[in-house]
Amino acid sequence: MAESEARWGKLGGDQVEQTPESRNTQIEAVLDDFEARGWLSDERFAEALVRRRSERYGMRKIADELERAGVDSKRSAKLLGVLKETEFQRAYDLWMRKYGQRATEQKERARQYRFLASKGFGSDIVAKVIGGQTPD
């Protein structure tokens, strides 16, 4: 037992202490390698983020999240263009899951409006949903 501890002690003593700069350089090298191998992709990250969020959020909220994540504006515009086509359907589906029926009182309509607006849907889409329009 004492022999193995002595060997481990020698191994530990031979290690060079790393500085934060050298550690960052190593991390960057690993990330570059992953990207070169196709294991790490900004495009896949952006697509996955949009796919995860699109069921519960509107374009505005998703666009903000893409921007915060540092996704390229061209890539964001492309992904959001696809979302625009389904914006009304997604807002309607979310509204149906949450409320299921048109509000009869102004207070309730305002509550439903605020809910959809807080999820990132535009005022024109929210007005259509709250107004009783259904997707074709």
C-alpha cells in the first residue's frame, strides 16, 4: 500500500500547475476540434432551440432568446421566417390548451390577451385568436 501511494505521489508531483489562460486555450482547442468533427454546430443549436420553444412561445420571444444566445442574425431570420408561417396556428393551439373557449367578459379577454402577448405573440395574431378566428 505504501508503495502505491509513493508512486501516486510522484505522479502528482510531476504535474505542471495550469493557469486559467492555458486552461482556456485547451478548452478552445477541444471546442474547435468538436466543431471540425461535426459534433458541435451553431446551426443545430439554433434549430433545436427554435423547435423546443416554438410550441409555447411566439416569434418575438424566440427571436430574443436566439439573440441572447449569440446566434447569427442571418440564421435567426431564416429560422424565424419558417416560424412566421405557423404563428397563428401555434398561438391558437396554446390558447386552446390554456383556455379552450372565447371569453365573454372584457376582463377575461384582457387576461387572455396578456397571456398570449407575454408568450411573444404579436398583437395582430393575439387579436385574431381572442377575436374568435380559427385556423383554416
